[in-house]
Amino acid sequence: MSINRRNFINLSSLGIAGFTLQGFVNKSSAKGMKPIVIATWDAGINANKGAWEVLSKGGSALDAVEKGVMVTEDEISCCVGLGANPDRDGHVTLDASIMDHEFNCGSVAFLERIKHPISVARKVMEKTPHVMLVGAGAQQFALAEGFTLEADNLSESADKAYKQWLKKSTYKPVINVERQTTAQPTSQLDDKFKAPARLSNGDWNHDTIGMVALDAKGNLSGSCTTSGAGFKLRGRVGDSPIIGAGLYVDNEVGAVVATGQGEDVIRVAGSSAVVEFMRQGKSPQEACRLVVEKVRKIKKEKAADIQVCFIALNKKGEHGSYALHKGFNYAVQTAEGHQLIESPFVM
């Protein structure tokens, strides 16, 4: 077996106790696994539908997590895709990452005018010796791979929000608000389903769309895509394109994505930390809780002003989440139907 340069971890630098060469081998060829996909926020409902079109036909988790978040990239929302809120200079910049069951991964950051950054990230993974491309170089690569350069125009909602922001030009991210609960369940699994609620400014209440999936062959993959914090300093990059922070997949253990304030997810190498707790035998929910608690301890009183959340899916198909504050939820799709689950929280 060979390990190419696209592999994120080099065998010679492994320092994780108990990790073996077998971790690089796809041992998950067992048939009869029940596919499942989970995604952050209520936006994950539609995103999961896109992923399920792949999984339900026996497709790979990697294809599913790409197709799934592309649905959200196509929508007009405050924090994902070209229709999202810009940086403080008025330009939309996009970040994305993707990772498969063999430790192959790719990402892009500070990418402008390309509609589907998640697909560019996958091209980085599959066609280059690198993990991450940024800025003008990422855009140049995308164009060389056949992606189209879109117009440098803000969406109607983003333009309105930007003009409103310019009146004070202050930067203070607002954490999630409580949601309404007025939808009727549509299947037996939907007892906890709650309709996506709009904020007073008309935006859907979510930021990053992160997704992890388990396919019928027992393989895990994950994806993450965002426009980052609205009205951020130009050049700011959060956790979403950083492997080990916004996204991490270990096919022997589980897959994790993060959402919330990226700086604080980076600070604790969040997603990889959750995976390591699952490796120690913690449930997905407990593993997420332990890392959220660490963020709270580090931030002290400042934790009141930020949100950090994780969702996790282990090798058995068990899933869970934890958030710093109330208000986070995540979507689940299986053959039995879909759910929108309210996350437990620390504060």
C-alpha cells in the first residue's frame, strides 16, 4: 500500500497513542450498513436531501457530502455561497473543505466568484499534491478546472444587509436565536421536526453548512462550506477549510464537523479533538460535549458572547451533538425519514 502526498497525515509523524497502520486501510467493506447523513442547522434538511439522492442508490459518502452541501451553496443565505453577506470591503469570500475515508482531503480559502467552493476543494484533493489553496491561486486553479467566474455582485439580501452594516461599521457576531416549533411531523422519525424559522432580517438562522455521512459500504466522509463571518476583516479565514478544526474524518472511528465562531474552533483543533474522544470510547454526544466544555473553560466570561457547536457520527452510525449555547440544531436523514434535532448545550 502506498501513501501519497494528498494524505493529510504522514506515517512518520504520527503521535497519537494507539493509532496503527491499519487506520490507513479501508477495512469497512462490510455489506449491509445503513446509510446515514447528518448536517448542521435547519439548512441541513435540504442539504441532506441532496446527499440522500446519492446514498439511497448505494453511492459513496464522499459523493454524498459534496452533492449535499452544494444544495446550500446554491441557496441565498446569509453565510453560505455567493449570495451570502460580504466582508467589510463588500466582497464575498468563500471557504470549504472535504475529506474522505482514506485521509485524503482538500480545501480552499478566500475564494472569490466561484459558485461551488466545495467542488473546488474536492479537485484540490484529487488533482493536486496539496491540501489547501487560497485566494487568487485557488481561483486560478478553479478556472483551469473548468469552473465559471461569476459576476462580482451582491445578492439583494446581502446588499441590503451590507448597506445597513455600513451605517455603524461595527463587528459583533450575533449568536443563534431561539426557533419556532410549529411544523407537523411528516414521518415516524419526524416527531422532533421543527420548521426552519426566519430571523427578523429575513435570513435563515444558520451559518456554516457542515455534513458527515456513512455509506452502505461502511465508509465515512465529510464536507464543510461557508462564506465565513459577515463583515469580517478582508482576508479572514475561519475553521471551515482547516482540516482538524472545522472538519475531520477517521474511518475507523468517526467523522465530525463544527460550526460557530471559527477562531475558537481552531483554538482547540475542535473536530479532531472530538474524534479522539470517540476513539477513547466516548459517545458522539459526550465527545462533542467535552470539547465544547474546553472552549468554555478557555473563553471564561467571554464564552457568553460566542457560539461553538459540533456534530459527530461514529462508525456504528450513532450520532450526537453539543453546543455552547441553546439554539443549535442539526438534521438527520436515513431510510426511515428525517429529523431536526435540538442540540444539548452547556450554557
